[in-house]
Amino acid sequence: MYLLAHAGITLGAARVVEEAVNRPSIRLDYRFILLGSLLPDIVDKPLGRIIFGEVIANGRIFLHTMIFLVMTVLLGLLIYRWKKALWGFCIAFGVLMHLILDAMWMDPVTLFWPFISPAFNKGPGVPFLEIVRSWSYTLLTEPRAYLPELAGLVILIYFAVKVIKEKRVTAFIRTGYL
């Protein structure tokens, strides 16, 4: 999955959940949802492809695991009990959506690391620029890539227009609330 799909689809799903719950006391901080939706790739791609590229050569490692998701949920619970703030749960929701959008159930060795195997699947060891070229080609030619990206972009545009139209840009940046 790609940047716009992770960000837009996750924010859209969070909005649906927020509307379904429909409680004024529960307000989601969309800044932290966005962070959670991108966090696994922000950490794992450089770590697994560049820093440990010779050993792992895989951009789906530690933060693409169930153990990391459970840790974010527990952190969210601690933050809520301590500060009565939902931002930890917002990060956890973003991480959950990231794992769903990446279809991590198709890679149980990673998803259930270290319980199935202590090692991650090793990638092909392709140079980083070749990976970027391959991602770009896939994004432009494969519907499984460009359709979710397009959906994510449409949702992000919807959010941007909504915030700008309601003249809440500064408030959104400061609070993360819609």
C-alpha cells in the first residue's frame, strides 16, 4: 500500500467510526490517526531496506507485527487512564488500519513475529533506487496500487475542503479535531 491510501483510507475509516459512535465526549485527534497510519512504513522501510538492507532487505518488519499493535493499544490504555486522552488509541487505530491495508494476514511470519519465527522473511536484496523505480511502475500500471491511492487522495481532498470551507485550518492543526 502507498502513502495516500494509508493516510486517506485510514482517516475516512476513523471518520466513519466517529460518526457511528456519535458521542460528543469522544473526539478523535486525526493528527495522531494519520501518524499511526504511516508509522509502520516511516520506521520499517528505512530500517529494513536501507539500514539492515544487506541482512533483511524487507520493509515490513518490527512495526508491521501484531506485537507492535498490542503495544500501541496498551500505550493508548495507559495514556487514557493517566491523562484521559484518546490520542494513544488514535495512534493504535492508525496502526491497525495500516496492517489491514497491507493485508498482513498474508504474511503470518511477520504479523506474528517472533512467535512463528525469530527471523523476518528476507527480501530480494534489490538496490534502493530499483525499489523506488519498481514502486513507481506498479503505482502507475497496477489497479491494485493506483485505485487505493486514488481513493485515499479523494478522501484527503474531502477532509482538506471540509476544514478549509469551515475556516478551521488553525483549529485543526492545533487540536486535530474535525
